[in-house]
Amino acid sequence: MERNIVKFLGLNVDLFSFEEAVEYADNISGQIVTLNPEMVNNACKNSDFAKIINSAELVIPDGIGIETGLKIMGRSVRRIAGIEFAHRLIEECAKNQQSVALIGAKPEIVEKAKENLQKEFPALYITYCHDGYFDDDEKIINEVKIRQPRLILCALGSPKQEEFIFKAKKDFPESVFIGVGGSFDVWSGVVERAPEIYQKFGIEWLYRTVKEPKRFKRIFPALPLFVLRVLREKFVPRGV
Ligand code: UDP
């Protein structure tokens, strides 16, 4: 299967459906980015971060912001929730007897997420588990390297997780990495995912902001800024 990439504000995005993206991910190694508006804003300011996204092996449009932005640019693609996509990749590993590593979140959270995933998929082999509060990346990379898991989930928040994966991936020719943000918090049962109605309308971010008002500071400048960037790209093409 070939990638079907479009450029969105200078960044690669793959126009796969959910099932196509799963099939594609099953057959590659490297980095999967779950792109959201905050990451786009960050990439517009930070060219090193943009390079990381553009050198990823798969970039999925995570959320209604990217889906709508692409629509404004004349591209139709259905959003793929990163948490669901990562969960499906875990299920594939359990089915295919491939091992998984979990890196990120607070120690008790990652342990609980591991326990719950293990219960959900009894055949799953989690070969490595570490919290996300470490300073020595090399130490973690070396510990995972001896295990060579097929799937390495990194829940360190963005851009930390993408930077970590970018640094690590060259040592893992057979592995696929994915940055999963706050997914371990949800899988641990400590944080609740937004009810289905919010998911259906693409407003999970609104639910999370109401539940955790401190996120407002993050969302508020990010969303309008993202909309402005998309509109500028549409009406004032690059180089003008
Ligand atoms: N985190 C981490 N190490 C850090 C900073 C954050 O492991 O140095 C974890 C944090 O505990 C949380 C996740 O990264 O589990 C980020 O969650 P956030 O809600 O920010 O991610 P989002 O889903 O919004 O991208």
C-alpha cells in the first residue's frame, strides 16, 4: 500500500481511512504521529518539530480541527482518534503475538493502564513499562532496545513524545512508535473519555476543557490561532 500524503500548512498528512491506516501501520516500522491543531501551531513556529512530523512514516488526522482544516483546503478525510487507533494497534499485536512497550504518564497510571490492557487482551505481551518522568532518554532507549517490541506507545505529551520517538526510532528497525498523549490516563481508568455524543460531534476537547478548566489556557490561544492559520493558507497562499 502506498502513502497518500497531502500537505497541510507545510505538514504531511496521510489521507487513509481508519482501516487503511491500521493495515498500513501493520506493515511499517518507524514513527506514527497523531496530528492535532496544537501540534500544527507548534510546527509553524518550530521548524525542527515540523521536520520531525515530515519525517514520520505515518501522520493521522487526529480530531475535528484537522479534519475541518483539510476540508477548508479542499481535502476530504475522516478524522482518526489517536486513542482509538493506538488501541486497535494494541489489539493487532495481541492477535499476532507481537510484543508492546508502554512509556509515559505517572508511575501508578502506566502500571494501571498495563493491568487493564492485559485484562482486556489476555494474549497481549507487554514486555516493557516505564513512567514518563525521566531525564535520561538514552537509558530508556537502551532498556527497550534489548526487548525490541513491535509496538512502542509513548504517552509523554507533545512535543516531548514526538522528539523522543524521533531520537529513538533509528535503533528499532522492526518497531512502530506512536505518540498517544493522555491515552494511558484514560486506559488506567483515572481519566474518563468524553461520552460518545461528544466523540461523535468531534468536541471531546470541549468536554475535557469543562472537566479540567486549566486546559482552557492551552486550548484558547491554540484553536483561534489554528483557524487563522488555515484561513490565511486558503486565502493568502504561501509566498505572497
Ligand atoms: N507526561 C509524561 N511526562 C512528562 C509530561 C507529561 O509522561 O514529562 C504525561 C502526562 O502524565 C500525561 C501525558 O503525558 O499522561 C500527556 O497528557 P496530555 O493530556 O497533555 O496529552 P494530550 O492528550 O492533551 O496530548
